[in-house]
Amino acid sequence: MNIKHALRQLGIILFLAITLATTVTQSAVDMNSALEQVRAFSRPFEFDFWGWTFEAVWHKFQQESVNLPAYLAPENQKQVILAYLDQTRQVQTLESAIQLIFSNPDIPDPERESAPLQRQLREINTNVENLQPIAESILQRQVSQILADENLSVLGQVLPPVLFQSSPLPKALIVSPRDVIRQDANLSLNPELQLDEIITTELVIADNLNVSTLITNIGGVGTYPTMINRTSDITWLTGVVSHEWTHNFLTLRPLGWNYNTNNDLRTMNETAASIIEEELKWKIIERYYPQFLPQPSSGQVSTENEQPDIPVFNFDFEMYVTRTRTDELLAAGDIAQAEAYMEERRTFFYQNGYVIRRLNQAWFAFHSAYVNAPSTGNEGQTGAAGTDPVGPAVWQLYERSATLANFLNRISWMTSFASLQEALKNE
């Protein structure tokens, strides 16, 4: 790569990074009074997007300049990804084992007990860090190829180019009023926050501002390059890379510009990104990693030791019930009863194998934007979104679109839920 081309490439990446990062960080510096009241408590813990972005841009420029995937055959590229995933899995296993040692009150000296595992963890972490740049470059090219196959490119070039970096992710501080489920703030906090700090921050903001709060983990952030959590799950990884690229795509168009305008537009953004994620991840897996495709059922039913049918716990349906009843109680002005009901349901979910640390208005405000395909078995009910019509309408537009590109290009220019309804009415 010559110097002129390299500088031009750096300039393009930096321009896109500043443009897209500005959109992300604007949600953290909106000067309306309600948000500033929250930031009076959260500011010491807020994540430095600018510092992360410029460091990530430099890393991406170095990766693209070296262009290592071009020197590897497709099979060798696949082996690099599999090795990276395996090493990451080993890191996660060791971290869990070390955490168990430190959590065990019967171990008098956990530092000494865990020392061999700590040494092994450092060695494998070094391997992961060495593999990560080339693994990211390979996956970026693979996702880009599938996007081009779906006609989501211009003259063969995906815009913006697919760039992501695995990194510890900031946590999201979500704030909702108590009398209605609505996201009034979504602030990014440092990933190093410990559980006791998280709980204290939630309670301090809730008590001082009389709001509902939640600090939660996330899977990715639509900065540029996008920020993706480190994982050993190739299906999850390719899905989140596709999801966050979609946010980059939308941010250069009206739907993305208006992400923070209201909850309807946020749901339109997130549901569109979820649709692209679900479509693309299986195409990527089928093309490059077919061994990770779900195995088809043999169709044979065993008659030995037959057990009576046990009702399957339907999380989406039960969450739909919870959201609907909560909305009814809040609409009637019974805030205390609604909060007691949500806590009762949180225990119910726990008893059925679903651990939710806090189930409150802020939890619903955050999760209701991510609408999965409506289940015909549940008569179109949409889990945490309850009876909100926005997500299902996005799915209707997708189902009526000739291609994935047609769907994304249509919705990306919409600026309101009314424009989506109008498009569906004119179908």
C-alpha cells in the first residue's frame, strides 16, 4: 500500500468515525434539563467514546494497511477464526474458574490458590490479543461479501465499510419515568463498574429524581468502528457485527439521524437492525462456517420411557403478559402496585430459569425497542413491547419487501412511525 493511498484510507475512516461517533455521543450530552439532572450523578462514571474511537481508528488503519487476509487462503482464514474462538473460550473458562475461587469462603488464600490459573490466563490472553486483529479483518471481509451479495453495496463497496473491534463494552444507564414506560435517557458508563457501584448508582438516581433506573450490559455499540463484546460464539458474533453495521448504515440516513427523537423511531431503528442481524448471520454461517448451522431434526420420535407432556415455559408470552398488565396499572395511576407486580413477576421468571436482576419501567423501556419476529403461536404478541404496534409494523414492511436491500433502503429514509404506516397502507 503506497503512502498516498494509506493516508486517503485513514482520512476516510477518521471522517466516518467522527461523523458516526458524534451521533452516538450526542445522546450523552443532550442539554435538556431532565438528562442533565441524571448526568449530575452519572458523569463521573461515563464512558470516553472519543478516546476509544480514535484508538480504534488507529488500530483499524494498521490492520487494513497490512491486509493480512489477502495472504491467506480461505481455508486458512477459517482456521484463524476457529483458533481465535477456541482461545477466547479458554479465556472465558479460566476467568469463571478464577471467579469461583475468589467467591469460595472456604478458600483462605484465593490469590495463591488461583495463581496457576492466573498465569495460564495471561498466556492465553496474549494469544487472543495476537489473533484478534487478523480475525477481525477476516470477519469484516466475510460480512462485507454477504452484504454485497445482498446488493447493499455501491460498485462493490459496502458503505460504510464494515469495521468492528472487540472490546469491553460500556454499560447502559437507562432512565424511565415511573408513571409510564418511556426511555428518557440512555447513557454509556464505564465497563469496569462493579455490581455494588451499579446498584448504588441506580438507587441514588431513582431516589433523588423519582424515576425508574437500570444499568445493564449490552452486546455492541454503533460507534465507528463498531464496538463488539468479545465472544467465543461465532453465530452471536456475526449477528452483532451485522446489527451494529446496520446502525452505521442508518446513521448516514434520516432514520438513524432521528434515532433519539422519540421512542417510535428508536424502535424502528432497533427492529430494522435486528431483522438484518437475523437474516445475515445465517447467510454468513452457511457460507463460511456451515458446521455451526443448527442440525435438522431426525424426525424420529422415541417411544421408550415416554414422559407426559410438560408445558414449555414461553418467555415471550409471559413477558407480553407482564408488560400488558404493567401498562394497565400505570395507566390507572397505580404506580406502587405496578412496581410490586413487576417484582412478583421477576420472581416468577427466576423460578422458571430466567434471571433478571431488576424488572422495572426502565427494563421495559430498554428491551421493548428490540422486537423479534411476532410469533404466530402467540397471535403476534411481541414480548417486552407488549401491544406497541411499531415493531410489528417494521416486520410487516420487511415481509412485504422484495429483497433485504429493498427493505433497508425504504425504511432508512423514513422519519416517523406515520411514514411507515403510510408505506404499509399503500402496499
